[in-house]
Amino acid sequence: LEFKRKKEIIGIEAKTELPESVIPPKINQYVNSNYQDNFIIEWQLEKKEQQISLDNDLDLVFTLDGDFKKIDD
């Protein structure tokens, strides 16, 4: 887990699947709909976006509201 100074979680990383309860619901829905055979192993909250990493080494970028933006290169 990675925290800001105010004890707000801004990052979670694991070697196995992260629990759905720690990922914003809209992002979970997107991954479940578009990447059914994969799971999230990392989530990062940045100033203007959120980013996740899947177990297939694919990084996806989302808005702060959880809308898909792009695949990160």
C-alpha cells in the first residue's frame, strides 16, 4: 500500500489478484467486461487519473471518475 500524508491510499500493488473491494467499481466493471481472462494486480491514483496494471502486463489509464482513457505504452 502507498499512502499520501493524510493517510489516503494512493497505490496498491500485489503479486496476485487485488480484491474487487479496493478497486473503484466502474474500473472493475470495465475490466470484467473487456478483460475477462485477466485480473488487476496494481492500482495507482494520480492527480488527474487512475492507472491499473493487469496480470498480462497491460497498463490501463482511467479518468478520476473511472472512465477508460487509454492503454498506457
